[in-house]
Amino acid sequence: MRSLLSRVDRRLFAAIATREWPGAQQVLPRLTRGADHGLLWLGLAAGAAALGGRPARRAAVRGVASLAVASATVNTLGKRSVRRTRPLLDPVPVIRRLRRRPFTSSFPSGHTASAVAFATGVAFENEWWGLALAPLAASVAFSRVYTGVHYPGDVLAGAALGAGAAFAVRGLAPTRAQLAPPARPCADAPALPGGRGLFVVANQRSGQRGETRPDRAPEVHGALPRATVVTCGGPDAPDLGKALEEAAENAKRCGGALGVFGGDGTVNAAAAIAVRYGLPLAVLPGGTHNHFAYDLGIETVGEAARAVEDGEAVAVDLARFRAAPHREGRYFLNTFSIGAYPELVRLRERWAGTIGAWPAGVLAAWHVLRTTKPVSAEINGRRMQLWMLFVGNCSYRGLGLTPVRRHDPADGVLDVRVVRAGRLARTRLLVAALTGTPRASPVLKEARLRSLRIGGLPDGTDLAYDGEVTSTPGPLTLTKENEALTVYRLPPES
């Protein structure tokens, strides 16, 4: 059977080598050289990451990760397991042949594995982008036979390995579609065709780290032409609080909804007012990171507009911190922290684009733990020295001290993570992060709670919530309010 397959493979190679392929002579040899060492795919990934938005960057990262796994598999297992000589070049016209002929095993084709892995990985994030890359990947695969460096069987084996690598990466790092927020019971929210009855407050200072954007109303009207848009944050514009109050009053009067176009701090302010007026909230991502919108599965203004027009909404949790039970306190939608966590996140996000999220998280944690001083606090009545306290509104995924995403925005718990100070604590925590076992470190304590009491903080200790920083007003109590906020969100299958 093996000899039969080998004979068929050689005959197919000869048939391809002796046949004239119109237009291929000018394209395929150059294409196969451009794909050496994955440079073609790495260049496409770099361009997508630089010029595209968050979905393009995510597709690029998945494609490159799939390529890396495929390349490692081919070079460590594939070529060492099967020793096969390269095809004889007698039937291949001289003009097609490569100047530098590979000397490694012919089986399997590494170029093909990389091409298929990259295209398949991208397709898992966006099937249309994957389909657009498929002809290019197929051309690279065919070029390996056309130029005489591989048999067709080598190419087929490389394609199988490449697809398998992409599936393996998806198994380790599920796609957005796989980890869409679980279907919560639908909440009542009006369908607003064209955005009629939606009053949107657009913060001109979101997404520019303090700078003022131009008028953002056209961005909203491009997706929701009948919505009423009020801008704030610019010169001669109302402040955020006043604009949100007026928009909520108008939305309540006409039975509509409140909308907000900005980052997490802006969304936080809008959520408190939406709850007070009993209004559904439409979140249009317009900030720097948009963590809350992304955790809802909304990454573009167009997606938010579709949810508003269809009337698709769910109820999500809110968390509240207050200095005394009788005080109103403040909400947080995403995270609350004391200590070094805000600086850790800032460094991680600044470095992640250059060195990757995992190395950036490890280096940021080491830098922060090395340069900051511990804070003394009482956590649920227990006195301790800590470098940071992180509290998430619902459970977060990610490394123990650098959580990144939520799966369920209404699971009813606070995600509490404490990094304690002590002898060799920094070294032990760094070792745990490097070995991928932060949860096993005695330095890091994690819990899922319904409430949390924080006391004994020194005067002037800063706390951060949803990107805002303020001083602690005294002992604090953190609690959950289950499914307290109604938000527009597309169903997971959209």
C-alpha cells in the first residue's frame, strides 16, 4: 500500500511538473520565496494589527499562533519522523526551480502547513477573512510542487498538520463565538428602529487619553439615524453628569432608552443613572479599551445598533462599594482595586502590543511588585499586608493576578484576588506566573464572594474603579446587585 501511494505521488508530481500552467511562471516562484520562514503571513498579520481594529488584531494573533504551532510540529516531529528525499528535478523546467533548494526532509511541506494554519486560524475568528486568504494559501501550497521541492503528498500532509495546529490553538484559546456570554433570560427593552427613542450621550473625551475628539454625533447617526445625540466633554458642551440626567429624563418620558458612547468610565456614570430611572442602557464602544462592551460581545457601533433595533437585551450584575450601609455609594461594572493593580494593567496593555499579552502580564507584575510599597488593610476583619487587591464584578478569566475577560456578566459573585506581601513574596509570585501556576502560589489568594469588607486603610489610599481613581472615604463594604442593569446585547449566536 505504501509503495502504491508513493508511485501515485510521483506520477502526480511528474504530471504537474511537465504541464504548462499559464501565468504561473511569473507568480508562483516569487510567491513561494515570499513565504519562506512565514514572512508572507507575518507581514499580513502585522498589517492587519496595525491598520485594522480589535477583530483584525485578534484574527492576526490567532493566525500567527496557529502558524507557530504548525511550524514547530513540522520541524520537530514531522521531518524527523519521516525521512524522504526531495523530488528529482529532471521533469521541472529550469526557469521554475528555486535558486536555493531545501536540504531537509521533503515530508511534510512546512510552507503548506504554515499557510493552511494561518488561513484556518484567521477563519476561526472571521470566516470571510479566512475565505479571502484561502486562494493565497492554496497558491503557496501548489507552488511547492510547481517549483519541484515537494511531492503532492507532502503538501497534503502539510495541509492536514496546518489545519490541526489551528484546531489545537482554538482548543487552548477558544474563539469569541465559542465563549460568547451564556444566554441570560431576556430582559424587557423596547425595539427602536433606526434608534428612534434612543437618547445617546457621546463623550468627546473618551478614547483619546484626555484629549478632545471632534463631534461624535455623525458616528452614531451613521448606524442609528433616528437617535438623539448629545455630546459632552468638549468646550461649550454640558458636562457628563448633566447630559446623562437630561437624556435619561427624555428617554423616560417617551418610553425609550438611554445610550452612551464612550469608554468604561463614561459607561459607569451612565449605568448608575439608567438604574435610577429604570431604563435599558445601550453601550456604544467609543473608549480606549471598552472592557464592558466587549464582555457583552459588542465590539462595534454597528453591533450595538443591531441590538437596539431588534430590542435584544439582557440583565447584568452591578457591584457597589460604599463607606456605610446607609450611604448610596458607587457602582462598578468591571473592576475595583486598591494598591498596584491599576499600574499593572497600564503597563500590561502598553507592552502587550509589542511582546504579547502573557509576557507583558508577567513583566508588568514584576515591575509593579518591585517598585511599589505594600498597603496595610483589613480584609473581612483580617489584618494583612498586601500589594494589591482586585475585585471583579463577576468571575474573570486569565492569569491569577492579571485577569482579562469575563465569561458571564451575571453570575452573582465578586471575583476577589489578593496579592499578599511577605518574605520572598515577589520572587515566589513571579516564579508561579512564569510556570503558569499562579493559583498554586501561597502569595495569591482568590475567592468568589457575595460581599467584602475592607477597613484599616491609611488615609489618602487610592482606589480605582472602572478606570476612575479616587481616595478611600473610610471603611468600605462591597456588595452585589444581581441582574440590576438591563443592557442591549446581541444574542450569542449572532
